[in-house]
Amino acid sequence: MNVTIFKDRDELQEALAETICNISQEAIATRGEFNFVLSGGSSPQHLYKLLSSNAYKDKIDWKHTYFFFGDERFVAEDDPQRNSLMAKRFLFDFLKIPAAHIVKVDTSGTPLEAAQKYAKTIELHFKNNPIHFDLVLLGMGDDGHTASLFPYATVLKETEATVKSVYVEKLNMDRITMTAPLINQSRNVAFLVFGEEKSQALYHVIQDSKASSQKYPAKLIQPKNGKLTWFLDAKAGSLLTHSIK
Ligand code: 6PG
């Protein structure tokens, strides 16, 4: 596990954008495509704008890039809460990414159907070979959740399924989420976490070996053969001791 702490969000996002470029170049050169799982929430919005800016838009071969979502809110495709709509606004529209390169969650049926269909669509993209995303970008809530893996949820104990539908009591909302086993098959996982309000949970996730992954689900993200990197700003990392930095 690599933990990198940057003085502020701008420096963090620049470093993460460079890392994404490097990963994409290796993936496309080696395997012909870059399979990139996007995070939802608000943290990545500026990063997506940066990736589609003049500084970065020509550094990644978007024609060979395929986008997925680590999780999705179970709402209509045009609902402002959709992670895919946020990505469209801040990334896809600027880069003119074709729909065929965006693997979205279809929420036209039931949550269970959405999860089963999304899992199947991912399998088909990987031509029924083992699913190894080149990069999974994740955020973390101030309760230590990631994707839609929330504290004490049944999905945290999932060992086989790749995608599950979950009802999140505190949000009164169904979500579709990739499971920890699927995320842990990835070649690279990068957490993007900034802000003082995340520092407590971050300490328990990264440094507190006694803390339970049931209480802090982000602890479940331990790529089997992949690289895990935490991109933090100083405020989020303020409770980490020097030894981890
Ligand atoms: C979502 C995300 C979720 C998010 C965290 C952090 O659908 O909301 O997948 O896991 O990454 O809740 O959210 P912020 O970036 O808004 O703090």
C-alpha cells in the first residue's frame, strides 16, 4: 500500500492525473485498451475536469479507453444523483466519449436486475476472461465506506458475486455496487480522499490495525496482485503518523 499526502487538493489532483496517464499508456501499449472504473460522489469532479482539460486531454488515448462505474445510485439515468451523469458533465461531454465506451448501470428494471445485468455486461466486455480493471478510482465517505460498501452491510461479506444491489438504510436508497472481491482483482486501485472530515475514518482505515473492516469497509480494498495507492491531502491525512507517510 502506498500512501501519498499532498499539501492541497490541486497538487493531489495533478499527481493523480499523471498517474492515470501512466497507467493508461501501459495498459494500451500492453493490452490494447485501458479499462477505467470511475468513482462517484463529489471528490472526483475536479479531477475529471482536469483530465478533460488542455493540460491532459491529449495525454490519454481516449479512443482505447473504456469507462465503468464502481457504484451507481439506483435512480433514472437523467437523475442529478447519477454518478454517470456527473461523469458525463465533467468528463465524457468534453472528450466526446462514444456511448459504446461507457459501461453504465441500466436502472430500468429492478435493483436485482440492474446488478445482474451490469455484472453480465462487464463479463462480456472482458470476453468471459478474468476481470482485471487497469484502474479503479475510489472515494471514501467520512464513515469509511467506499463505492456503495457501507458499514455492516451484508455485501461486505460477499466472496463470489462481482456486482450487488444494496439498500442503504441511511440514504433510503438502493445502490448498485461492485464488490470488494471484484475491485481487488484490479491491477491498480487509487483512493482520492481530501478534507478534514475524512481524517478520522482514514486513520482507522489505513493505520488502525484493530479497526474492523465491517465498521470501516474501505479496509476491504486490498488488491490481490494489484497496486493500492492513497492520494490524500494534508487535511485528510492529518492523523496519520510519519511512519505511514
Ligand atoms: C458515491 C460514491 C461514494 C463516494 C464517497 C465519497 O456514489 O457517492 O461512490 O463511495 O466516493 O461517498 O463521496 P464524496 O467524494 O462526495 O465525499
